[in-house]
Amino acid sequence: MNRPAKTKVEKIQAVRGMNDLLPEDSPAWQYLEALVADVVQRYAYREIRFPILDQTELFKRSIGEVTDIVEKEMYTFLDRNELSLTLRPEGTASCVRACEQHGLLYNQVQRLWYMGPMFRYEKPQKGRLRQFHQIGVEAFGIETADIDAELLVVTARLWEELGISDAVTLQLNTLGTSDDRKRFKADLVSYLDARKDQLDEDSQRRLATNPLRILDSKNSDTQALLNDAPSLMDYIDADSLAHFEQLKTLLDAAGIAYEINPRLVRGLDYYGKTVFEWVTTRLGAQGTVCAGGRYDGLVEQLGGRPVPAVGFAMGIERLVLLLQELDVLPVALSQSIDAYFICDGDVTVESLKMAEQIRSQIPWLRLQVHCGGGKFKRQMKKAVDSGASIALVLNEDGAASGSLTLKYLSQEKEQTTLPLQEAISLMQAEINE
Ligand code: ATP
Ligand code: MG
């Protein structure tokens, strides 16, 4: 037969900046995610899930038209019905949208958390991806600083339990009210406008669009120029200052150290009063592992009745990098199995039944059953390579009599053949949970 010449099929690669999480790395993620879920739930936060995309308008109205995210980082497209949709670049906007839509906010307190992928069209580098993952925590309905403090206490406990407390520091600032910022912006702009030629290119552009962001410019000349610029702290109203003082008092009482950083502004428009970042010096340029603040105006801005709110989000990729960098992941995270079940001969049906009986009686046992047939010797090699401490061998005699052979792979010990029930008891005694 004449076969057509084979054309080489080109392999499709992942989208740039969007990582696959491989089995070897997933235990670290599972560990982190489970620990965070556990800690926040101990503080009575409940999980909320919302779609990974929403109408584009939602993000424009909340994050702000002239922010980096909305200006150049969103994954926006038209669906088949010409509706403009955007893959969520962060969680707060969708969280508020969902809560409002289901009547969870008005006259109620809600403590919520969520976790999942976020999307931003950024320049991919270490700790900066186009699909990244956040765990977000939001508290609605409380305007006093005790809840701001609670959120910081939760994160501090989390760092403690993860073993990274020594590697992260808390930076704190207050942004006051939108009036305060308006007055400050005007003075900042006239100061910087007079020195425009000394500003870096990004900051020159921001002078017209988002002047507050100039404060956290990474450019050292720009930073030097800011030393004599008006300071936001001098524009903060009495109410915001009192709120800030109360927060500091509570953090002191909780033993949480912080640095006041008067140039800390966030990249999203909705923040007012408290803003904070947990930063590390261990990850190079992408040092912020968790960031957040108060956003009392957002719910109203999205069409709801006013509801005070405060929240934060942490970046899972950066936290995993930090856990690896500090070598504080628990050793027991490996996913090696306890026992490998070998099917010697025509015993497929009995193997399935026995393995299920074993699993019912020893629920914590990680048991892998050989599938796909093959010679005993080959299966035995797989059992050894698997890292299991015991191989369970079922041959045709055993299938007929209901007994099983235990072969020890990690210790010098005679193999033993026992009726299934006795074999189970022995395993329970010998393999520790
Ligand atoms: P950055 O200043 O590092 O760009 P951001 O201010 O844009 O951060 P937020 O929107 O506050 O970040 O998001 C909260 C956290 O999510 C960040 O502190 C960081 O840990 C993580 N994060 C944000 N963007 C990315 C990204 N592109 N890749 C990986 N993690 C990210
Ligand atoms: Mg950013």
C-alpha cells in the first residue's frame, strides 16, 4: 500500500506568560491553598466563587479608566453576541458585583474569600505572569479600623504558619478621602509639572493621567525629585487620620510591626483610607506578595447603596516562590504512594475487588493498582520505582483462595502470604498514616 508522505505536525505551545502547573509542583500549591483556606475560615471568612470573566464595563468602572490595568493589561474580547467581556484582572470588582447581585451587602456584614486565576497582559518575568493566581479576602459592612486590623492579623498569622514571618514586612499608608487626594493631586501636579523634564517617561505620561502612581515610580531620579514634593500625609482629613491612628494602635497591640510608607499608593482607583503591602526582599523586583486596602466608595460606584469595605489579595506564584526560596515547605509533601498492587496472571477482576476492600478499610492508604497487564518482573520493577514500601501481589492461587502476598520493598523482611483480612490488619499495623 502506498502511504502518503508524513508531514510533521507542529506542536502547539502554551500562551506566553501562562504556566502549566506540573504534578511535581502541585503539592506546594495544594499545601498553600489548604493552609490559607483553613486560616481564613478559622476567622469566619466564607468562600465565594464567581466567573473568571465579567462584562468589561465592570472593570473599567471599578479599577479606573486610566489605571495600567484598564489602559493596557486587560484581556478583552467580544463574544458571539458582540458583548464586550474581560477575563478578570483581579477579584474585588467581580466579588462586589456578585454580592450586590445577590443582595448580600446592604445592612449586612460579610467576611468573604476566594481563590483562582487572574489575567493581565503584562511583560512576563519571574513572579509576573499573564495568568496568575490570587487568594483574595474581603470584608464588607464595617467602617471601623478594627476590621482593617483583623485582615492584617489574619495575614500575619498566615505568614507565621507558613514559616515566612521573618522574610516579609508590612508597609502601611493612608490615602484619605477622594477630596484629600484631589487637593493633593493638584499640588503634586503643579510641583512636578514645573520639573517635568526631570521625570522618567512613564511618570511624564502619568502626570496627565494618574499622577498618584508617580509616587511609586521605580526610577531613582524621579524618587529623588519627590523628596521635596508635597506629601499626601499633609492633606489627610481628621477622620481618616483618626482611623489610621486606631489601626496603628491595634497593630501595636497585636504585636504586628509595620513601616509607614507615605508613597505607597495602589494601582487601582478604588482605594481610600488604609492601604498596605506585604513585601519581601527575597524575590527580586517582584517583591509584593500581598496587597490591599479600604475601598468604601466602590459598592456605590458600581450602583449599590454605600457599603464600607476592605480587602486584600495575595499572589500564589510569588508565595510559592518564597516558600521554595526559604526552603520552608514541609518535607512530607511528596506524593509517593504507600503500596503497589501487582496483578500476577489473570486476576484483573479479583484485583479490583480486593483493592477496593483494602481502600474501604484503610482510607488513608495511598494504593496504586497496576493496570495494563505485563509480566510479573516488569510490574515488580514498577513497584520498586514507585517508592512504595510494600508490594501487594495477587496471583491466580491467591485469587482462588482469597489471599494476598506482602513483599517488603524498603526493609529486609521475609515476604508473607495471608488471607485478605489478615493482610489488611498487618498493613494497618505496619504502614503508618
Ligand atoms: P505589582 O505592583 O507587583 O504589579 P499590583 O499592585 O499590580 O502588583 P495587585 O493588583 O494589588 O498587584 O495584586 C495583588 C497581588 O497579586 C500582588 O501583590 C502580587 O503578589 C500578585 N500579582 C499581581 N499581578 C501579578 C502578576 N502579573 N503575576 C503574578 N502575580 C501578580
Ligand atoms: Mg501590577
